[in-house]
Amino acid sequence: MKIAKNMFLGALVLGGLVAVAAPALADVRHDRHELRSDFGELHRDRREFFRDLHNGAGRAELARDRREIWQDRREISRDRRDLRNDRWDHRGWWGWR
């Protein structure tokens, strides 16, 4: 009887931990998905830039492609910073503010 009670309480504690951790894990998963999609967008914009460069596009088109690439890199940098800040809770690697 004591073993069954301990197993039941252990299952309740484990279930409670999973229930508490699930929303946090879902948020991290969403952030990483957003980062991956930004990398895909950067890859597509770079491919478009090199295709335009190869086909002899004008200066304005190349400048527009470069601006899109710059914006994609800025978004990636911002997403990485947000992930890092979430992981370290706005603290440095040394653990204090």
C-alpha cells in the first residue's frame, strides 16, 4: 500500500512539473521557429541578390536587395539577443546584474 501511495504522489509531482514547464518550453520553441524562419528568409534574399547580380540588375534593385539582407540580419540578431536574454534572465554569463 505504501509503495502505491508513493508512486501516486510521485506521478502527481511529476505531472505538476510538466504542467508548469510546458508553457515555457512552448515559448522557447516558438522563438526558435521564428529564428529559423528568419534564416530561411535571409537565404532567399541572398539567393535573389546573387541572381540579380548575375543577371545584371540595376543599382536600385541591388540596393533594395542589400537592404532586405541587412534587415534580415538585424532581425536574426534581435531574435538571438531575445533568446539569450530569456535564457539568462537579463543577466550576463557571470550570473549577477
